[in-house]
Amino acid sequence: MSINGATKDTYAKISQCKSDKFKNVIENMSYAAKLKDNKGYSCTLGMQLLLLPDNYHEAVALAKLAREIGMSYLVVKPYSQHPQSKTKKYSNIKYSKYEYLWDELKEFENDDFSVIFRAHTMEKWDKVEKCYNRCLALPFWSYIDAGGNVWGCLEYLSDKNFLYGNICEQTFKEIWQGEKRFKSLNWVKDKMDASKCRINCHMDEINKYLWELKSPPEHVNFI
């Protein structure tokens, strides 16, 4: 559950909702945790905080709250600027100034609760650099939206170059092996500049790994 604040006012400001909704969310999550324990369910319940200048001061309070109501974890992750986003409000965030939070947040960890602080992802955001200029991970990825459309990339859901087909009209196998997908992959290979893609996209780490395999540095096997 994404909860980008530990108070009703901050939650309402970031989520663009009425402030009383924060109480509803916390009560529902608390109920879910109690239900899980009472029924002996094996599912995992957790919260996610998108760290922003508007809520960083409540990260510690949210960790405390999450543990108190029975969550298993709290993830603290950085913002990522979507290339098609209409707003650039947070595009210049620097996460190095928030590194100190990890020392405070890990104090809340115990056998039943953990904090996942995405420090490596934050570091990549601050550096704003990529070692690859083509997306090599795309053949291993797809995304199905609520209407059944199968897309090649989550970041370009409105771009027809990434639309493979629809599972209401074809089987997934037909779509995956179909002409539209291979045409899209060739377009990405020949024309798409991945250096302009979203920082920390879902395929970033996969691309880094594949790029090093295809373009190894000199003396990579030196012992």
C-alpha cells in the first residue's frame, strides 16, 4: 500500500484527496493485519513511501506507525520522472541529503518488521547516467493493462510503437510471437534512444547487466 505521509495533511497533499482518507487507509491496513494473524494467512502486508521534499520529515514516523499496526515492512523509494509526465515538480530532487534517514529508520527493524531503504536506486537517480543507449531488456518484458492491451514498455503505454495486441482478441502466445511485437522490437533496436528513457525504469538493472555482457570492458577476464 502506497502511503506517502504519516499525517493526514501530508497524505492528502501528496495523494490529492480529502484528509480524512488517511484515517480510513490506516484503519483498513490495521484491520488487514489483525485478520491475517487471526486467520493464519501467509500473505505479507507492507507500506511504501515515495520519498519527496514534502514528506521526508515523516519517514521515521511512518516506520513507527507501520510497525505498530502490524505491517511486515516499509519500503522507502525515490521519485522517478516519467518522460510523458505533465509535471516536472520533483525532477531536480537530490537524494544525497536524505541518506541520514536510513540510520534512523533501521532502528525500527526487528524479527517481525523490516525497512527497505532504496539507497542504490537513489544513488542512480542522483547520478543521472546510463551505461547503455539501447534497451536490451525489452524482449523479456511485457505489460497488460486493464483493457487487455499488451504493451512492450510500461513507460510508453500511449505509444502505438509498443502495442503488441490484445488478449481479448488473441492468445498471449499469438501476441508474443506475432508480427506487431517483432516489428516493435526492431523499431526499438534501430530507432529508440534509451539514454533518454526514465531513470530507474523497471528494466534498468536488467539493461545494465545485458549491456555489460554485450559490451564488456577491456580485460574483463583478467585475473
